[in-house]
Amino acid sequence: MSYLAKANLALSITLTAVSTLLAPLFTPILMKLLAGEFIDIDVLKMMWVIVKMVIFPIGAGLVFNKLLKGKAKWLDVAYATGIHVWNSNDHRNHHCRRSG
């Protein structure tokens, strides 16, 4: 994003944040439009999976950072491990089906 923002740090961070927040909406819609004829795409399910993988960890990180900042160092490691396990389980449970 720094290339698009021409090395403007504030603009680069804003573009990254906006694209991250819009990903759960636009990724499934674009997949349905561009690949919907080749594979069966459940738009709502894909949106929910992306929200669980992207938005929930960001929100949890913001909340935990605000509430527990500097109070317990072991929580930093535990939190990172928990997010990794959560995302790994979602990848194992997500299967694509070919349309008929």
C-alpha cells in the first residue's frame, strides 16, 4: 500500500485498514461473480469465515490490548497462540465443492 500512497504513512495505514474491513464483504461477492460458474460459492458462509478469521481477531486484539496492556507478559504469547489455533481450525473445516 505504500506504493499507492506514495510513501504517505497515514494514507497507507488508512488504505490498509479500509481494505481489511471491506474484505469480508467484497471477497465473497467478487468470488461469486468471477468464479461462480466454475465452483459453488456460498457467499454468506464465506463472509462469516472471513469475519471470524480477520475481524474478530482484530477486535479481540484491540479490546485485550486496551484492558490488559502491560499487566501480564504471558498473555501476549497465549493470545497469539489462541489466534493461530482459531485460524488453523477454520482452514481445516473449510471445503470447496465443485458445481455440477
